[in-house]
Amino acid sequence: MPRAVLLLPLAFILQGCLAKAALDVATLPVKAASRAVDLATTSQSEADEKRGREIRRREAELAKLERRYEEEREDCERGDADACEDARETYGEIERVLPSVPVEPTR
């Protein structure tokens, strides 16, 4: 009798474990497919964040080029011929980057 009393709850517990395992196996393909779709798609907010980071990177690059151009132009005005050539090259880089930086609307 004591064995039957111990085995009865154990049988119910095992049924629950088996049912849970069967459910996990059955839902695994759905979970895997869902995860794959999440990884393959980009949400709008993620796309906006990525675009914002790229714009800030371009703006920082443009600001750096503008500072360098101003320094080279000042050196050129003081008579440094090499600085004049450097300023022309830097200005070309500015013209290359400028179209990729969005213009803020004026109010």
C-alpha cells in the first residue's frame, strides 16, 4: 500500500512533464520561425535610429572637414602654397560629403 501511495502522485507529475515536453517540441518550429523573422526584419524605430546615427556621423565628418578647411585657408592667406593645395583638396571632400547631410528646415 505505501508504494501505491507514492507512485500515484509520481504518475501524475510525470504526465505533466511529458505533456510539457510534447508541447515544447510541438511549438519549437513556430518559435524558431518567429525568432528568424524578428532577426530578419528591422522595426521602424530601429531603422530610424540607424538613419539618425548615420546622419550624425556625416554631420561630424562635415564639421571636421570644415574646421580643417578653415585652418588651411588661413595658412594659405599667410602665403603657404602647400596649405592652398590642401585647402582645395579639403574643399573637394566637403563638396563630396555635403549632399549626404540633410538640410534642416528653416522656420
